[in-house]
Amino acid sequence: MQLYRVTGCAVVYDHERRILLKKDPERGWELPGGHVVSHEPIPGAVIREVWEETGIEIDVIGFCGISQDVREHVCHTFWMARAVGGVLTTGEESLDVGFFTAEEAMSIIRRDDFREELKRCLDEQAHPFYLVLE
């Protein structure tokens, strides 16, 4: 039996309501986030992953929804957050990082599934959403 992995990703807003993105070496521009480790609350994983990948400290303020990648056996959770400190920093998992308007973010994210997930996150009236990726 194949077990599912769980991730936590965040739509992080700065004081100008721009969205934090990071550029992954393989996947390109995407929301920051990553895998939840054993005995870690999902919002805690989101806070940790955003800081590790971007150098930005956040407060998680709400749950957006979930997408299920059936083929890859991954459930991605999405959270709204606000930047509260830190300095933009790149690392092993981020070739570049920055804050972008929603329109800019949608235009530089090249993967259709990542754009659809961000679109659903930005539609706060539709929270929480459930999206199946096959």
C-alpha cells in the first residue's frame, strides 16, 4: 500500500499585498512550502519551509484548501500567511525569491497545476477548496 506524503504551501503577502514566490531549480517559480516531517503540525511545517526556502518569517493566518496529486501520492495543503520579518534569501531549493503582484505571479509560474492552485488560493470566497490533480 502506497502512503501519501503531506506538504504545506503558503500564499505569503507582504505589506503591499504582493505574493512571495521562490524559483525551484527544477520546477521554476512556485509558492514556498514543503513536506511535513514526522510529529510536525502542518502550519509549523509551512512556517519552517518558508523560512528555509526564502529567509522570510511568517504568521499563518488561515487555511485555503487542499490538492491531491493522485499519481504522485501527495496531498498539498495551502495556507494564507503574512510576512512578519526576515530578509529574502536564496538557498539549495531556491535559485531566486521575491514578492510579486498576483498578475506577475500568475505570469511567471509556468506549471499549469501551480497556477491553478494559486488561482484557487486567491479566491478567498471559495475557501476551503479541494482540487484533484491526475
